[in-house]
Amino acid sequence: MSTPEDPNTEQLDALPGCGLAAYTLLLAGLGLVGLVGMLASMYAVAMSNAPKAPAPLVGGHETPVWALSPMRKARIVAVDEVPLAFHDQSDWGDASVACALMDDRLVKVDNEVGTMLTYAEISVVEHEGDELTGHTIHAVGPDQTITCTFRAQEGGGKMLRQLQSEVNQAKTTP
């Protein structure tokens, strides 16, 4: 026995389906999300090269190991030495320009060129500025001067007092 065919069957088969359109919209939406993600990551990479925030004066035990690497390459700090105080004054936060107070000397590295003065060699410690405008500290020795610069609120006053104390102690100790 045969069943009569429904006359509406042919009309339904002839209509275009929504499956292909829905699938196309889904793929377009996922592609758009992916494009937004790529643009956001490209922006993040571009902004990661921006200068870092001002670096405060830190104690030697808080100094990251990688930050002392430029000083070690310049051979002004030994591998096992830890500074009393360290200040990264580079614009990029990579410690390529930095000053440090060691046990017996003041050291500075500036783009792989190291300088140092023992506290006994320092004849005078001069400074300009204050905590609101930033400090510039000059340690004057017999044949060279080491200059350490601090932006506002980076601890230049503390470094100045500590350096003056170390110099005074070196002059009074035989």
C-alpha cells in the first residue's frame, strides 16, 4: 500500500535552509573575536617597550640578581657581592645605568662602562635638588666624579645620607 505524499513536502525541500547562513555567521563571529584578540595582543606588545615607572632606591637584599649583571660585566662588582643600596636610573628599567653603595665603595655603571670610588677617596659629596624635584648626587674623588641621579620620590635623600655616613666613617676609621 502506498501512502499519499504530502503536497507541502516539495515546497519545504525547495526553500533554502538556515544552516549554511547560521554556520557562516558563526565563523564570521569567531573570526572577528580572533581579529580583536590579535589587535589587543599587538597593542600590548607595542606598549611593553614603553619606559618603566621610576625605580626607587632598594636595599641590597631586595636587588634583583639580573639588575647587578651590568655591574658584573663592567667588573666593578664581584659575583658574590651584595650592595648596601642600589638604584636603577635607566629609562627602561634594565639597570644599564645604575649606582650602588657597596661595603667599601660607590660604584656606577653607564652602558657597560663602570666607575668606582672608595669611600676614603671621596673628598666631598655634593647634591642638588630635593625629594619633590629629584636629587643629583656628586661624589668627588681625586681624579673622577661619580654622579647619581634620582627622579622625584626615588629615595635620593636616603642615598645621600647613607653615602655621607659611609664617607665620614671611612675618614674617621684608620
